[in-house]
Amino acid sequence: MDLSVFRAEFSKAVNAGETLSFFCECSIIYSGRAEAELREGGRLVIIKADKSIIVHQPEGSNPVNYMKPDSSLELVEAGGRERKGLLLKSYNQKYKDYLDVFITRVFSFHSAKLEDGRKLVLVGSERDMSDMIKENPGLISKDFAPLSREEHTKFGFIDVFGHDKNGNLVIVECKRYTAGFSAVQQLRRYVEKIVELKGVDKKNVKGVVAAPDIAKNAEAMLKQWGFSFKRVNPPKRLEKFNKDQKSLGDY
């Protein structure tokens, strides 16, 4: 793509508040949180309507460079006789970030006015897990009877609180990923606080970590403190992943 044509299309898209992207050969100099230089290579540059910039290399999901929203944009001619190009200069006053992208070749350019006011809906969260367990206590045990979810304590909110057929209090700590030391330690703090608040014997308070999996060292600590682990996957409302476990909407 001719650089003069690209420059005109770029300015038109930016002035119209459009989101634009282009594949190019470029080199980059960044100054701000650190100092960084990236020599010439093929990259994807995305500039959003809020003037944030993202630069991707051909591989990997994380950007190699980026600028936060409300950054200034200026595209000017640069280079000498032997190597002419365009310099995309960006500055973010709030964060004191500078980004210079020297563009020598543009493979393609695209822009569009995008409208999107939707908020991301997170499903399969720990709150969803606690709702699912409260609705289907058999996931923990046949005799588990939930009393409440998000029971407040000094150390935070207990995900699910209840009792078993023997009158023992049961505290369930939910983790949507593999449970580690922090989950076990949090559960212990909850158990100790309930023992203090309810004035009951510690042996009459059971602790359970509910998660898809648990780290071996965390499981050893769990057993050492007399707690137990129940394998529970977070409900997946948007996909058919685990056919053996029902989603929250199935109950």
C-alpha cells in the first residue's frame, strides 16, 4: 500500500473516531515505564476509538507494545533519502508514556466505526459455584444442608455455610481453578472464626474446599488440618464441557 494513501486513510479514520488496524513493517522505540527498542519486523497495529494503541507480533497473544487510552496521535513523514517512511508518534500525558513507530511498509489497512456498549458477563465464577452448591448440596455430601451463602466473617465471606446430619457446622470454600495453599489457609481462618463466633468445639466444624482440582501440597495441608476436598467444576452455562456435571440452570 502506498504510504501517502495510507497516511490519508489513517487521518480520515482517526478524525472520524473509528477503530483501525494495519499490517506493516516497522521499528519501535518506547519510553515511559521502561525504555525499550524493537527493531524492524512485521507487525499488527490496532488503534481504538479511545486512542489506545496495541502492537502485536506474528506470534503470541500479548501485545509487544501498547499505549493506554487518550494518547495523542500524529503521523508524519520521516527518514532520509535511502529509507523513507512514516513516523507514528504517540504520547500519553497522564502516564508520561512515549511511543514512536517508524513505518516503512504497509501491507493492508482497515477501519470501521464500531458501536458496542455491552458489558462482559462472567459465568462459572465462584459465586456461581456457591449458588450451584446451595441448590444442589449433594455435590458436597448426601447429608449436607446449606443454611446460607456468603456468610460474613471478619476475614471475608464464607461461600457456603451449613450443617450435616450430625449437627456439625460445615464451611465450603469454592475455587473455580485448581485450589492452592491460599484456599486452604482461607478455609482455616473461616473455621477458626466460626468456632470463636458460635462458641462450639473445633471438632464440630468441618471445612471443605470445592474446586475442579487441588495442588498436591495443598491437599496434604488440607488433610493435616482435618479438612476435606470435593471435586466440583464451576457451572458452564455457555458451553457443553462436562456432561457428567449439571449446570446451575439444570436444577
